[in-house]
Amino acid sequence: MELSIDTSNRHASIALSEKGKLIIDKTWISNKNHSVELLPSINKLLTTNGKKFPDIKCLFIAKGPGKFSALRVGMSIAKGLSFSLKIPIIAINTLYMEAYPELEQNSKTYSLMEYNKDKLYIGQFNNLSEEIESKYSIISQEQLYYQISENSFVCGEGISSLQNEFYDKLKTKTKFIKLKLPGTRIKQLAKLGFKNYKNKKYSNTSTLQPIYLGNSQINNAKNNN
């Protein structure tokens, strides 16, 4: 059995799976309470399914980009469980998880997540490989139109944060736009995590860190501590 954890934003998602297929999952709005809610929620998910922590054979974690404090909490708990249970951990890029279902059918795909009210995280993917020919950055909503290639696929929960004028402008460049709801990534995390697990592509638990794209995330988090 595998445990998946995604704390990339104000929503938190966890899931139990067998060979990459979900058994049970949970998504909730956590905001800044990930450190208080995450571990008890994992314990409850296990108990509900009649399982215990030693039943977990591998951990899958969303490594970001995303909210600084939320990512840090998810990563810390995953690494702690990995050390204590002596099981491997596999980290997957959050933007890649958003794009993966579309990449199975399309070539160039962009995935979007909200950074703040005016800016977005954007991932650009040209094939199914997470590492090859992929780009991650932070852009403003008004820059989005110029960043997207004509008639490419655009997806992700960040679409919901687009102001109407920028959404309408984007639709003039491509009709392939797909909004994804919070909590839908966890299925892809379980699937991709198990794919790497089969191929023994484990992350280094000692050196593993979340992906942060903006320095302001780190400064804001320090100021809020």
C-alpha cells in the first residue's frame, strides 16, 4: 500500500493506493493549518480503511511549486515517515501532475497554479517526461497570453484565478482550456509515484527539498512565523 500527500496550496490532499490505484482519498481546505491537520488526517484515513502506518510500503509527495509553508509541512511529514518506517519516498512536480493527463493525448501542454491574485505558476511540457524539455516559472496574468503557443493545451486549477479579461483573451489564442478542481491531482500523484516506484526511481530522502520559485514565498513565510 502507498500513501500520497499533496500540500501544494491551501487545499490538502491525501490518499491510500494499491499499485498506483486509489483506495481512498481526502481533500480539504487547510489554509495555514497543514501542520496541525495533516498527520491526524493521515492517521484517520488509515484507521478508516483498517490499516496502520507499518502497512505503508512507499510514500509519494508533491514537491511543488506551491505555497511555501504548506509544502514544507507536507515534505517534513513525508520525510519523517520515510525515515521512521524505513520506506522509500518519491517526489513528483506539482505542475507536472496537473499536465500529465493531457500529455498522454497532446504534445505541448501548459499547466497553471495560482501564485497570488495577480500571478501564476506555469509549467511548460512538450512530452510525457517530467524532466526533459520542461520549464517552470512565475508569470503575471497579462503575460500569459504571450507565453502560450497558439492552439496548445492549457490546464490546471490556476485557470479559476484568471480575471475575466485575461481568460477571454487566452481563449482567442487557444480553445483547449481545461479547469481542474482541487483534489484531482492526488490520483495522478499515486499513478506517477507508483510508476517511479516500479522502476526504483526513489528520491534521496536526506537531500529532498520542496520546489520554491519565488523568493517572496520564503520571506513571507519567515515574517509569518
